[in-house]
Amino acid sequence: MAEKRRLWKRILRILTAVILILTVSYGLLLIVLGTSAKRELDQAKETYLPVTVQITELRQSSNLSRSLIVVLKPENEHSHLPEQLGRTIATTSNQKLAPGDLLTMYYDPENPQKRVIDFRTAEPTQRAGWYLTAAGLLIILLLLLWQLLQRRKHRQPAAFTDS
């Protein structure tokens, strides 16, 4: 019976370690993705021209369950905009968007097909990554501290013998 109990404790420890490692890893992935998207937006802001676009249509992606297909067009048809900016179709994971919402799109005036759309996901992704990573690391540290305290508590005092 005691052997089964030790086995279950060991399995629980391994599962806890795997879950914590996956949590920290996923958090780090979100930080990298959010930072990459933020860097791309910052670069687009510096080099491309901004235009306000309106969401005209939203559809659930059949291939990716958490992605939306978004159809965008410039808010007001301006004569100074290149003809190629008529409609833009893109995908996003931002589930809070709705038809009629306004977003900013940055385009290269030399090549209007180069576009970067600010779907407002970079900073929330980055922030979620920091929270997950911090929570996972904090739990790991607390578990290590608890294990250290348990070992000290169960340590046997050294036996002294008279010679």
C-alpha cells in the first residue's frame, strides 16, 4: 500500500513539473510573439503610411478555430490612396473585433501590397506571456522552497556515540 502511495506521489510530482514547464514555455512563447508583433508594428509606423480602415466583414476561419478572417476597407475612400488599397483580407486572433470597428493599417506607398494591420493583439499577447511566465516561475520557486522546508523538517539529528 505504501509503495502505491509513493508511486502516485511520484506521478503527481512529474505531472506537476510537466505542467509548470509547459506553462512557463507557453508564457515565453507569448512574450516572443507579442514582442515580434510589436516590433513589426513599430517598424511599420516608422516607414509606412497610416490609413484608417473599417472592418466590413468577419468570418470564422475553417482551418484555425481561434482565428477570424477579417475584410477591411479604408474608412473613407480618399483620392490620395492607391487603388490597390480597396479591400484587404487578413486573419487575426482578436475575438473582440466586430464589423464597423476602425483599425489602423500601415502600407508602403512604393508597394501598396506591403501592409501591416494593427489588430491590437501585440501588447495583450505580450502581457499574457509575462503573467504566465511569472506565475509558473513563482509556483516553481514556492514548491522548491516547500520541498526544502520539508527536508529540513524530516532531517534526522546526528547520533552521538560515546567512545
